Amino acid sequence: MIETFTIVTLSILALIFFRPGKTEPLKSPLVINRGGQFHAVLAPMINLAQPLLENISRQLGEQERQSGNSQPLYFKVNDKEVKAHGKDFYLLAATLRDGVLYFQAAAPEDKGSDLDTIRAFSEAELTRHPATAAISEAAQAALSDAIQSAASQRGSTLTLLTQ
């Protein structure tokens, strides 16, 4: 009886002290490339946004991806699991180009507007991936719907940033 109690006590203590903790936010940028699905560039401390991006990619089916290219969409994302440099939100840009989703996520800056911050970050990354076809309203609507649906499934709140 005492042996069983000792083993249970030691097991509980081992679980308390040696259990894995939460994933730490990275201190350097993270580039995620899922060939043919999406390409993401996440600023430091925002690597925990990856599940949202993968959910958006699943929401946007293969047929919608082939429907054309979209203009970049800019969002302010309130996600209970992701904090960006002490802020309760981060900035997200999403674009559909030639069947591949391009995401850029950045932390808000104290100077300037959030839209200017994410637009500059997005444009710098998207210059490496120029569009080869015209912008499609259907692709724009499909991307917007997929982002809204994925965010609501995760319990995140989105605010569309416009001029």
C-alpha cells in the first residue's frame, strides 16, 4: 500500500515539475511555406498565429484558389492565444496570387497607423511574388469569407483595416 502511494505521489510531482509548457513565441521572423497551399511570413513573437493561417487555408478550397488573384486584405486580429509585443492584437495581411495564399503578420507599432504598418510589411514581402493574372472579385470575396469563417471558428475577432 505504501509503495503504491509513493509511486502515485512521485508521478504527480514529476508531472507538476517536468510537464511541457506553452510554446514560446519566437524572437526572430518565421517563414512558413506549404507548397501549393500557402506562404506565410510572421514577424517575431507571432509564430502562434500559425493555426489560424492553416485554418484559413483549409477554408479556402482548391476551386476558390484557382478563381483568380485578389488584392491584399488587411486585418487587425484579436486572438486570445497570440499577443504581439504586449499588445492584445496583431496585424495580418492576406493575398491570393496564382492559387497560393500569401500571409504576412506583424506586430503593431507605436508610431504610425496600423494600416500603414501592415501594408509596408506586406508590400515588401509581395514584391518577391508578383501576380501573373488580373484581380478577380470572386477571389477577393472567397478569401474574405474564408478568413472571417476561420477566425470565428477559432474565437478570434477581426477588424478589416481600410483607408
